[in-house]
Amino acid sequence: MVSGTLFLCRKNSWPPEEYISRTTLQLFDFDSSAPPAQAWRRRLNSHANILKEFSITFMEAIRMVRLGIRLWSYIRKEAAYGRILYVQKAPIDPFTRESCKPSASQGVPLGGMGSGSISRGFRGDFRQWQIVPGICEPSPVMENQFSIFISRDGGNKKIASVLAPGQHERLGKAGDQGISSWGWNLNGQHSTYHALFPRAWTIYDGEPDPELKISCRQISPFIPHNYGDSSLPTAVFVYTLVNTGRERAKVSLLFTWANSIGGISHFSGDHVNEPFIGKDGVSGVLLHHKTARGNPPVTFAIAACESQNVSVTVLPSFGLSEGSRITAKDMWGGMVEDGQFDRANFGTGPSIPSSPGETVCAAVSASTWVEAHGKCTVAFALAWSSPKVKFLKGSSYHRRYTKFYGTSERAAVDLVHDALTNYKRWEEEIENWQSPILNDERLPEWYKFTLFNELYFLVAGGTVWIESPLSTPNMRNDHHQLVEVENADVKVTETEADCRQDSIKNDDVGRFLYLEGVEYIMWCTYDVHFYASFALLELFPKIELNIQRDFAKAVLSEDVRKVKFLAEGKCGIRKVRGAVPHDLGTHDPWNELNAYNIHDSSKWKDLNPKFVLQVYRDFAATRDMSFGVDVWPAVRAAMEYMEQFDRDDDGLIENDGFPDQTYDTWTVHGVSAYCGCLWLAALQAAAAMAVEIGDSSFAERCKSKFLKAKPSFEKKLWNGSYFNYDSGSSSNSKSIQADQLAGQWYTASSGLPSLFDGFKIRNALQKIYDFNVMKVKGGRMGAVNGMHPSGKVDESCMQSREIWSGITYAVAATMILTGMEEEAFKTAEGIFIAGWSEDGYGYWFQTPEGWTIDGHFRSLMYMRPLAIWGMQHALSLSLPKAIPEGPKINIKDGIHISPGRFRSSHNETGIRKIATKAKCFQNSVFRCSC
């Protein structure tokens, strides 16, 4: 048994009154300036500890030495190629370490989805730059700051400070002309950060001025079912100022920005800044950034909104060294003296292009008078316009937002204008979306805000959202050998084909990519998307359907180029027809599939069943018949492909004695609980979908296999209290795998009947809860992947001994669907405690793939934790709703088709569920026996 005293002072409810005085909260009780009652909170002076990275054991190193040598050689080759073009890492590179060590400093990222992202730490720094696809620059750009200048008593009392705590690394150098000369005077003891994605609040409760209360509200346009605004690369910062003093105060807020996309990009030269005056009082500075090595250019806009009470002025250009015409020190001194810049600066035009090695910055000031006991609001906006996205091997596309703003970098002007004029509407839509969950008293508080905050990954997870290639030509420089293969076995009627084409033409929302993780640079890794996709299905179902269409097309394609698979050192072809690809690629997504090359994923046993399960779940949830018609040939091909792995004709697929599934260091022999359960569920889902499509012979074929496979599965793996890890004879064959019921999770989530009787399902989940969850530090860390029945963690490999955040959420979702809500929330709470709580490891807004029981993480900012939305999906299924009649198959009878249940539907008010209770699925293809 693993035990410990970690997190003894656990606290998962943080009322704002414990961070902000009640008086201050009352002062901000208007215009959304007060932080919400439920949010993730930190004090700005909180220590941002360095995170501990994982390491392999000596025995693991011995077992993986050959793989390590081959991987090292491959990475060197990739690095050599990358240095020529993009300085992009290999898809998987465990050897290269970032110069900026990861720390517990992240916060809510900025902007919508798919147009490049910038994260903002909880202490106010702008970091984690992902403007170029697949490249992440984690270090903060310290020149990017908000600052405040306050003058009272006719100028005799002055306060000036950067609105971020801490010491800059060069602070205090004599004669420094850069940002070390600024007033870094904020302690942060009385300033707090409150996060509820996609918004965040920073409250300065009497600092730096004891008589001025300040609220900064950060707003990004992440709005479910809104496929326009949610693509915009912009964010708004609304400052609310409350003067508690006896005299009025002149307050100037300053927004400074470096012409940089992170890292050392500001040194590359030829960057130009340009002031602008826009419509409706919106004015600021454009920063035209000429990216290095052939990457498309980027234009930033920083702006503020002028009004009757707010005056906006700009300084288009200043530098950090003595050779600059205006230095950072000069700029700061002028603001301390005057509180604003010369209005003539608006007429200066574009600056001289910067020289290599020179940093050029810009500033926007918004000044106002705040009367004694008065209030005032000042709004700033940031936008970044990089209309073209270019991948390493030459393919270029226009980003989704260009559909609404055109392909000019100067669209940044319109973006900041619209952000400043529309943010109140965005907030209203965000609140309408979040309020029902936040107000649900049945849900734990930690769950509510963690549910929303885990969505950070859809912005900061390297997402790319492009306009459809049908309307935006693919400007590729080369051609390759990806070939679509006709499926002669499946016929699509003319009416169905017309329906499909109408769907593409009239309901196109572009194409979407997101990374497996910022350390694993592969787009839409499918075995992980299996867990994460619940978030997209719930919030952006049209994107989810298009991702499935991309994989359906890939299933029917092949790429015969040779690839060396590093684990075995053998060669094979890149993409096999009928096999679901591991990913959509790295350097040329959609065109060059399967960047993953550790194992030959065409021999994996989980990818094809996961494809069938996701497709059926999405088909059932959206009731989009055109989607079903689109993907059915691939579903059938994927199922038929798997038949080769049933080597003893018992209806079950067998694993092949290597890690041939998502746990790609955890070897499997024979029939496995994980892949076998997925296969049973896929048989059931394929049969159900075949009925809807009208392929009755295939439905009967899948049903027949299911009836043969299920008893064989139970006989080989059920031991009376759980399903053994596999049917082999290895030391871990009887291990308790946390994820053993993944197939049952999907059948229950899709409205299909349970794979096994309730006794087996509940017993297995109870065993997982008692052993994998509660025997690891009392349930305060999540579910460990593998546990021996003796109560000892399975240490047969690196992954068996890890706790995976996304798997824990999936297990919790399965528990909810089985009526074990108390155990479910206790299980998932461990991820919150270890990752998000004040006493945890500091993984907020960078949730890793997993961690060890001693708190060493692997792969920060990972896709799989989005599986928390699987819990929300499960909870929504438990709400009372009417059940439409649907087709039924009695296991003992033939197939009965009830036409008309599914229809082409593009309703975006939300997703209609097809089941009412996790224990009863009356509309399924197999008749429910409850």
C-alpha cells in the first residue's frame, strides 16, 4: 500500500472573501468587475516553484536502451533539418530541455482558438508563445506589462509601479536604460488572481496605492457554438478603478509591448512599429513583426478606447539600450512626470526598421481623472494577426478568422476595435453558458471551476484552425504519396451523396488541429483524442465532426513510403489502408500522416475501435445523417481491418506481446482488458450504426461477433472482482488497470446497453477505487494506471506506475454512468488536489499527461485532461429527458429497423442527448434488459 501525508491541509473551496476584503468586493459589485464566487485563486506574491520532471528507473533504462539510441539518432537528424528551416523539434524529444525551467506560474491564456496563442501567468507575465505552429517559446517577454501612474494633491503625491510583483533579473544595474529602470514596486501581498476560463480577474486591493482599488478583467472570445468569434486572436483587459480617497486622482494606465513572438525573435531585425487612430475612439500602435526563416509575418495591435473621460496617447517606438532614440528609461520618466505621451506621436508614421540585435517596443497610455469616492473604467485590447499558417514542409493555409477579417496583417486594427466594442456581449454569452453549471449545488466547487479551466488547452494546446481548403487554396510546394483507396464494398446512394455535399457547402467550419501536447508535437493524436474529444463534442460539435471526417478519409488512404519504427528498429510503410492513423502528422498535417514512429501504429489494437466508438457517439449525439453517410465506409473498413487480429476465431482481438495501444511502454500479451473491452464496444457501436445507415448484413455480422466474443472475454479475464490486465502469464497479467472499462465508458456515454452485467461493472470500478485510487496517498493524487492485487503499485514499466490525469477523469466518468457519484468525484478530486490546489505540485493551466506518486511530471500541457468533459457528459445523461424511440436489436432476435430516427441536423443550440440514465439505454441497437 502506498500512503503518505501529502495535502493534509486540503482545501477545495476558496470564497473570494478570504482573498479580498468584503468592502472591496462591494466596491466592485458592478459591471462584472468583481471576481466570481467560484474560481481558481492565487495571491500574486505566491511562490512559483520549479516543477519536478520525471526520470526513468535503472531497470527501465536497461529495457529501453536500444530505443533510446535509435530515438537519439532520429532526433539529431530531425534537428539538423529543423535548423535549416524552422528550428522545430522532433515530434517526440525527451532529450532536449528548455532553457526556461517549467514552474508553477501559468494562468488563463489569451485569445480564441486556432490563431496562435499567448498565455498569461497568474502574476501578469505574457509567456508560452505559440504563434508559429508546433513551436512553443515558454519564457516570458518581460517588456510586456501593464503599469500604473497615480498623481494626487496637484502632483505632490505620485505613485508609479509595474502591475506585476517580483524582481526583474537585471533590476538594479547602474545606468541601465532598459526595463530594470522601471518601478517594480508591487509586493503582491494584497493582490490576487482569480481564474475562470476564458476570463480572469486580478484585484489590487490597496496596492500600489492604499486609496485606489483596481480590478483588471481579462476576457477572451471562447464562446461555445460560436464558430466566428471563437476563432479571433484577440483579448481585452478591462480596468475598473475605485478611488476611496478624499481627493480626486489622476490615473494613467500604461500597456507596453515588445515587437516579439517570444524567445529571441525580437533580435532578428526589420521590425516596424506604427501608430494608428481607428474608429469609435480606438487607437494604439501596430507592431509589424518580420518572422525569421520564412515564417509568415505577424502584426500585433495594442490599443485603448478613448471616451469623454479617458484620453489615449501612444509612444510608437522605444528601445532598451543607450543607442535608442528613446529608451525604456526615458519612456518611464516621461510617464512619471506627465502621465501621458505627446499626441503628435499619432502622426509620426511607421518607425525605421529595427536592426538585428535590437529590441523595439511600443506603449499605449490611457489617462483619466477618478473623483473622490468615484469609479472609472478603462479598456485595453491586444490582437495578433498572422493570417497565413505555414507548416514545415511547405503547406500553407489561411487561418479561420480570415473568413471574417480578410488576409491582411492590418486586420489587427479591426480585431482590437471589435474586441473593445463587443466584449460585453462576449461576457454575456460566456456567463449564459457557465451559469447553469456554476449554480448547480449538487456539484463540488473544485469541479466547477476546474471543468472550465481545463479548457485552456483548446487555446494554448498549439491549436490551428484553418479556413476550408475548398475556399482557400492549399499553397503547397510539393506533392507526396498519400493515396485514397476506393472502398468497393460500400455503396452510397445519390440522395445521400447530395446530402453530404450540401453539408460540406453550407455548414463548413474549417479544419481544426490540436497537439497531443506541447512536448509531443503531433496533431490530433487519435488515441488521446478519444478521451479529450468530449470537450469538443459538448462545446464545438461541428469541429468534432470535421476531425472525425479527416480521420475517416485517412482510414481509406495509404502512404507506401518507408518509415523506420524505433522500438523494434524495423521498417514499414507510413500509412496502411484500413488502419486508423495515430495522428494527422507533424510537418505536413492532413497530407503526411503518422508522425509517431516509436511503434508501427498500424498494428495497434485500440485505434480502430476508438474510431468506431467516437464516430458512433458523435453520430448519436448530433443525429447528423450526412455525417454518418460520410464516415460509414471508413467505419466498415476499420472494423474489417481488425479481423486479422482475431487469431483463434473467438471473436476477440489479441494483443501481440508489445505495447500495441495508447500505453506505449506497457507490454500486453494475448487478450487484454483494455483493448478487448474497446473491441466489444466497437462491435456493438458498429452494429448500431449499420442499422441506422441501412447496412443490415454488416449489422448482423457485428452482432454475431459480439455474441461470440463477449463470453470469451469474460472467461479469459474476469477473476471474480475485476478484469485481469491481460490473459498472459507475465508478472503483471493480473494487475488492476484503472482504464480496464474504457469500452464500457463509451457504450454508456453513447446510449448503448452495458457490455457486462451490473455486478461485474460495479465490482471492477469498486476494485479500481479501493486500490488504484485510495491506496495512493489516500486518494489525493488520482488513479494510478496499474496496481497489483497485493496493493503494490505495478512498476513493470514507466507508464504502469504513473497517474494519468485524463485516465482518472475517464474512470470518474464511468463511475458516474454506473451510479457511483461519490466515488467518481473522490477519484477526480485527486487530480485537482495534486495538480491545481495550493498544496499540490503546481500544474494549473499546464496539466500534464501524468505524474508519479512522488510528484514528478511527464509532458506538461497535454490533451488528455480534457476528458473531464467526459464527466460532464455523463452528468448530463443522468438528467431526466424524453427518450425518442429508436431501432432495437434483441440479442436473440433479428434486426428491426425503425427509420427516421436520425436526420440531417445542424442545430447549434446544443447537443441533444439520446439517453436518460446510465443504467438504461432503451433506444440502442441491442435491446436493453433492465
